[in-house]
Amino acid sequence: MKWGVDILKRLQGNISLEIDGVLSAQAQMNKDTKIVDIHDFSFEDPGEDNIFEKLSKARDLGSILKEEGQTLIVRHKGKDVMKFGKDANPKLSLLATMSRDVEITDIIELRRLSKTIDPEEEE
């Protein structure tokens, strides 16, 4: 995962992804902050990670980003959902993530994002 963060640190600029003329995702990247805004983008998750494995990966990502002085903000249709790294400031989400490097900013929108990414996810 560290090599991915090293690449992420070097990226700067803006990019939009459209599929069949529909905005799927956007990214805004400056020196220290990367924002990924997912609008209408789904894919099949090849892994069968359970919630604890996913949280562990999120904690690892947040920790590495913080060490590197980077912040990753994940948005869903313009609304902040999660922050990883330097600018994460968890309050209640600290109980769920057990990390000061991962902040869930909107749990309801996070659930909507999860359904956007994986429409076959169980209710």
C-alpha cells in the first residue's frame, strides 16, 4: 500500500471520468490533499473482505497518508463521506474505526456510496 501512497503524493491536477456520457467520478489533486468524488461508478469487488478486514485496510491507509503529510477525501456526489490521513479528525467514528487517521464524516452518505459502488451489496 505504501507504493500507492508514494504515487498518490506525486499526482496533481484534475481529472473527470465519464462513462457513456455520464459523469462517473472526479478527482482533484493538489500537493497535500486529494479529493475523489464518486458519482455513478460501480465495480465488482474481487475480494471477499469482511468488515473487519476493510477497516484494517482503511486504518493502514490512513496511517500511511498521515505519515506522508497527505489527506485523501472521499466524496459521494459532492458530499464528504470519509477523510484519511493528515486532516482526519474522528469523533464518534473513532469508535468504529479505532484510528485517529480515519474519519467517517457522513455515515448515511457512506452507506449510499457503498450501494453505488456495489449495487448487489446486501441490505
